[in-house]
Amino acid sequence: MKNAILFLVFCLVGYSTCRADAAAPEETVYRATTAADGVQHVKMEGGGYFFKPNRVIVKMNVPVELTLSVEKGLVPHTFVIKAPEAGIAVDEELSSTAKSVRFTPSATGKFPFYCKNKLLFFESHRDKGMEGVLEVVE
């Protein structure tokens, strides 16, 4: 609740991260490779309405470990990817302390990930550009 109130105060006084005219994030692509432990490791950071990288390419049927964190700030963020057809279901609150999630994609395709947060009547974080694509290839 405290974070929501602080965020609202910053928005009301014109804090720059609340502006709808902010530039769209550039695409940053990361192609995972399989490490010696047999896992595709991907580090991802979120923050001021972005994920970096915002396009991740991984191989099907090879375990993936996402290490997720968010830059320090007042605005809370999440990481969501829902692709049950590929065996992927992640819905995590992000913090500046990195956390890892593991899954093994079982189907190829392009699956969106995003921040599900939204404050009152403002655009959702996803609408502000905090989204990306996990591409699973053979």
C-alpha cells in the first residue's frame, strides 16, 4: 500500500516514468546456449517499464533457468509468462534480489512475457512497454 501511495504521489507531480509519451524500449535479443550443467541460463532485469533482454531465444526440451531481478525503485513489478501448451507457467513478484525460476519448454513457438501490474486508472505496465517474447526453437 505504501508503494502504491508513493507511486501515485510521483505520478501526480509529473514524475517522468509515468509519462505516456515515453519512448518504446528497443529490442534486446538474447540467444541462450546450453551450459555445462545442461541448462540454458538467462539473466533478465526489469525496471522502468522494460525487460532486458525483451526477446529471449531458447531450445525446446532443454531446461531453462531464468534469473529475474528488478532495478531498485518504488514501483513494484512482476514477471508473467503463461504458455501451458509449452509447459511454461511463471508468475513471480520481482525484487532487487535475484530469484531463479526453472522450466523445460516442450513446444516451439513465440510466447509473450509481461508485467501484470497496474495502478488504479493508469495504463498497465504491459501497456507501457514492459513486455517481451520468449521464442522456443528446435
